[in-house]
Amino acid sequence: MATEPSGYGTAFARAALAGNPSDGYRGAVLALTLPARRATARARRADAPTVDPPSELIDATVARFAAELAPASRHVTAVTWETTIPRGVGLGGSSAIVVAALRALCDLWSVALEPLAMAELALSIEVDQLGIAAGLQDRIAQTHERLTFMDFGTAPPAVRILDPGLLPPLLVAWRSDSAGHSGDVHAPLRDRHARGEPVVLRAMRELRHAAHEAVRAITCGDHDALRVSVDRSFEARRSMLALDPRHVEMIETARTAGAAANYAGSGGAIVAVCLDAGHRTLVETALRRLGCETLASGGVAAWEAPPPGSPA
């Protein structure tokens, strides 16, 4: 008996190290993906379209894919999906669901999309169809699945893939009780930038510079300079936004323990840059006392991603 054709897709959580959220403002961002947390999707041909469990993100993705990429005579698709990425904490959970679904649909219908094209489509689905205020950096990092530097001062953005083995030990931390919608940050920020608020314009220039300096630090093996760039990114964010005190407490706790720290996205998760593995354990202990969940890694093996489309 022949196996029913199906498609599989996955996408990893994302954490920005420096430059976030300047991606929507001709800035630059350095980000990496976290294979330990991921969204997965499976797609199959069906008599009627279904999404299980129900998801507005998946509905919009299937509809857009059918309209633009799948042959009209055979675009009816059923999708099942799941995610282990905590939602609303700034680790790219929504964009990962969309990218995973796009990969599953492409796999099912034999459609090829380059990483940047898939990233742009994923962003358009959320922004144009669902009205979500978002930037491109999550999707570029997730479609490349590596340590990724993105310069948005050009069109299309310049993308540079770096060796994650050059990173010092990192720790990602979040608190589910302080989750929020990143669009609540991005929408008013765009309005302020459009009005030309000096504090916003200065912060965006600082974020762009911090991302470029972070890349130089990594390629030179200068972990101290990387830590400075990560801290500068947080200070630039703090200069232009009213931050949740619970998120600031996480940053300050990591700093008090000797780490550099920045928001991983715009939902409250943070990334801490540690001195060594032992120091990371100390930072993790301090953050867990606040009620944080954590994800630690370092070195090539821990960050290495399987090829896109391969089952977890």
C-alpha cells in the first residue's frame, strides 16, 4: 500500500545578540537560532483544508501558499503542527510556526524557495494578512538556521553567516509570567520613528553600530568587545522604550552575576554572554531564583542545526 505523500518542515527559536530591534529601520542585527526549541509542521493533500490544532498563523500561511505557489488544481492541504518555543517571550515563536508551515508546504508540493525569499514571504504573511507589526530579522535567521549577521542598510539586506563555535558560552532566559506581544512594542515604535523622534533615531544608529561591532568582535575572537556590544544594545533599547520592570530585573540580575545581557527579542526573553561554562552556571542559578526558565549552550555541536526538512 502506497504511503500518502506528506511534507515536513521545522524552524528553530531565535535569539538576537546585538542590534535588535533596528531591522525595520535600516539597522543591523546579529542573531542565532536555538535548535533545542522548535516549531514543526506536517502537510498532506486533503479533500478539505484543515489545521490541527487551529491556528490563525497556519491558516494565513496555507491560504497565501495556495494563492501564490501551489498549482490551483491541487492546493487543498491539511496541516498538523506543534511547537516547543515559549510564546510571547521574544524568541521568534510566531515566525517559527509560519516558517515551519511554509517548509512543510514546499516539501509537499515540491516548491523551492531561497532562504531570503521564504523569510520575506513569512514576514508578509504576518504583516500584510494578519496585521502583526514585525521585522525581517527573525525570519532571516530562521531560514538560514545559523549565527546570522543581517545589515538592513541595503535592499535586499546583506546576510553573513558566521561560525557559532566562535561564540562564548551563552544563556537564554525567560519568564512565562511576563510574556507579551512583540507587536505592542513594534507598532508604536514605528510611529515614533516615522515622526522622527530624536531619541529613537539616535538609538537606531547606536543599535546598528553595536551589531557591526559585535560581528567584528566575534571574528577577532574578542569576547570582551562582544560583551560590550551586547550591553550597548540593551542600553540603546532602554533609552527609547519604557521597559517592563520584570524584564529589566532579569537583565540586571545577569549583569550583577557578571554577564553581559540584552533582550533576545521584544517579548522579554534575554540572552546573557558568559565568561565560561562555570560562570554560565552561576548566571543560570541567579536567573532561576527569579523564576526564569533557561536554555544554555556553547560551541559548535550544541548549536548545530540539522538540514532543513529533516525530522527532529
